[in-house]
Amino acid sequence: MRSLDDTRVFTTAVRAARAVIDAETADPGIRPRSRSRLLTHGSSTARSVLLLHGYTHGPEQLSDLGRDFHRRGYNVWIPRAPGHGTTDPSATRRITTDQLTAYASEALGIAYGLGSEAGVVGVSAGAILATWLAQQRGDAVRRLLLLSPFFGPAPGRVPAFAVRPLLFLYGRGLLPDRVTSRGYSLATVSRYLAIGPGRPDPARRSGLRSIAVAISSLDDVVDLTAATVVPGRIAEAAGIPLLTHVLPGSLGFGHNTMALAGRPDAGEIREQYIRLYEGEAWL
């Protein structure tokens, strides 16, 4: 039986989530399909999970995975990142690092109130925020799953010696912003990366119980070495193993390992992602 305090914390979290959703519903500039999503069982559960979508995507990217988590007994919060999911195509170019970290912190506060054990799943740039939360809120994040984590660009895209100077120059607005063929603003990418988990600083100790990474062998967007080295440092500091799964080229994934629409194996792949999140190896 849950205590009165547990009930109050859950009620507060739900109220905060619904306030976010209501504000988005009232905003004509936010696409309906991109509104934040809350999936609960009506009371606090043993497990809750926060799902953070990737840059240029929205909560819809993780809606099916969220439903799968919910069916397994989780309470689920899938928030919309600042500037995303709007009718203004340039909105994501105006977001700041402070807005991103505030969004992530507030989102974790909601997820933490939804269940006794909270964890985070992050996709691509969302994995930067997920990793940052695991380090900043080691008291709150117990499980971490990083899908195609973007801790740096693929070596073939930018020479290694130029990455840090370019991040500084674009992130501070000292170079005019440029949008890549994938629709990525270099200024915004730099602001995500400035949040810091890709830096070679010692990882902080945390209360993590599991940490896992899934990457595609065909991913030509992210630095695949950093995608495992960064979480590897965090796992070592936490005294736990890092679970890593490389999706083979035969599956046809590029960078977006959540591009599952229309795939006959979509449900099976999502099931494997949840296994990784829960600390079990991919079958």
C-alpha cells in the first residue's frame, strides 16, 4: 500500500504534466501530433520512464515505445523539447543550452514523481540530455538507455581537430549558422553538445542500476566510438557493466534507430530496446 506522500507526489507530477499538455493544446503553433504525452495507470507505479526524442523530431518519435513501456506496467512521460514540433521551421534554431537543460530537469521531475524507480531513454541528441540527467541527478535516475547517442559527429564529417573550435564558434554565434542537408542547424547542434557528456571529464558516481547503448553499424552521423566510450565511463563510475548492442547493416538502419514505421519487426525491436533498458542483453 502506498503512503499518502507517494500519492501527493504522483498527483503533483500528473498535474505538472497535464499543465504542459494543456498549454501545448492551446498553442496553435504546436502540431497536435507533436504534443507531449503522458501515459499512467492512475496511480504511482513501481517503475516510471522518461523518453526524450531526438533533435528535429517530437514525442511522436517515441509514442509506440511509450505504449510498450506502459503495457509493461510503467508510467510514462514523453515531453516535447523546446522549439520542436511547431509550425515554425526555424524554431529549433533559436533554442538555447539553458532551455534544453531546464526542459530535461523539469521532465525528470515529472517522471520521478510517477513511480518508485525512474529511468530515462534518449535518442540521438535526446541521449545527450538523458546522459546529462544521469550525471546531474544520480539520486533520481536508476536506468539509462541511449539510442544512437550523439556525443560528437562522425569522424568523416568533421576533422577531429576542428570539432571543439567549431562547436565553440557556432554555439556562441561567432560563425553564421548553417543548416546541413539533414536539416540540422550547426548552432543548435553545438548547443546540445555544449551540455557536456561527451567531454573527457571523469564521470560522476551515480545510483544507476543499468546503462545500455544501441547503435547502428551504418550510422554515418555520430561518432560511434564516443557513443560507447562516454557511457562506458559512466558505467565504470557506477560500478556496473555497459550493455552495448550494434544493429547489423542487414537491418537497414542508418542514424535513426527509432525509424520503425512500416517494419514487420518493429514490435520485436522495441521489445529488445526495453530489454536493454531493463539491464538484459539483446536476444
